[in-house]
Amino acid sequence: YINSAYDENLNRVKSLAVELENKLSATPSDILYQTNLYALKQFLIWKDLGEHYKSDMWKKVCIDALQDFMFTKKIYYKGRIIGNDGKEIINIFFDRKSDKIHISPENKLQDRSYKNYFKDAITLNKDAFLVSDFNLNREFGQIEKPIVPAVRFSTPIVDSDGYKRGVFVATIYGDIFLDTITQNMQKSEHNLDYFLVDEEGEFLYHKDEERRWADRKSVV
């Protein structure tokens, strides 16, 4: 009986792991599509050349395309273009609660040069990806409130001549994973509890939401 119960639980965990992986299955192609947009590369080229009229024109096209993409997908919290200096050029975020898209004004754009999702991604080859840890989103050095669990995919933006023009970062709402775990737990016939724990032993998922990210939420 014990072996049977163990095998059943192991199969449930494997099935859940596949379901969670499938949530990200389209992300690489999504990001490559965005980074290969003609408008994006034209915007960055003209920006680097100091041609403000042309760069502003292509920037608007980029923003419109990115807004449409994020509104359609609804799993992405943020879509960002970061220049070679590590500073945000475009930052668009989708609010799932209000179902609205917002564009960060220029005075809210931040320096991300010290972040791994920039400084490691800028060294990658074309079409290669960096995937961040599953953690809590921060704004201006502070954990965002209410908390936003997030995973980031980043990749360099490379023009037709092979020159790197910046980094594209897509931030995925981590709640899509946590909600999937909750749904699986609720469907369980044996009242099973599920836990998701990081390498340091912190709960990323616990049925008691107060115990999720407890150590990180306590850091000021």
C-alpha cells in the first residue's frame, strides 16, 4: 500500500511538473518574435545614431506592437527594452486585475545594469536565453507591494549586422504557476498538500499564503 501511494503521488508530481513547463512552452518563440521585429531594430539603430525624429517614429510602432502582444497573451507582467548601457528605454506592464496596459513614463525608467537579467543576457549569442530565478518583483530596490511573484526571460537584441543593440526582458506573472498548483491540489481525491520550495528551503508555494516568500517579505 505504501509503495502504491508513493507511486501515485510521484506520478501526480510528474504530471504537475509537465503542466507547469507547458505554461512556458510558447515563451521562447514569443520573445524571439518580439526581438526580431523590424520596427524594434530600426528604433534602436536610429536611436544610437541620434536621429530623434526617426527613432521616435519607430519607438511608437514598437510600443504599439508590444502592447498588443502583452494584452493578447495576458501572462506577461512586463515587457522591457534595455539599452547597451543597462538603462530601460521602454517599459510596458500589464495589470491583470484591471486588464489594462500601462507605459512607464521616462522619469520612471530605471538603471538595470547591475541586474543579472541584463548583464548576463547581453553576453549571450543571438537567440539564446537567460531565465531568472522564481522570485518577487522589485521596484527601485524594494519588493513591490502587493507582492508580484515573477520569472524573467531575457535575450540580446541583435541587428542584421550582428551588432548587439540591447536586451529584451519579458517578465512572466508567477501567479500562473501558483494558481496551477492550487487547482491541482483542489482536484486531488486524497486531500494532498503541495509545496514548492527553493534551494534555500523557503516556501514559494504553500496552501497558507502567509508562509509563501516569508523570509524575503521580511527583508526591508
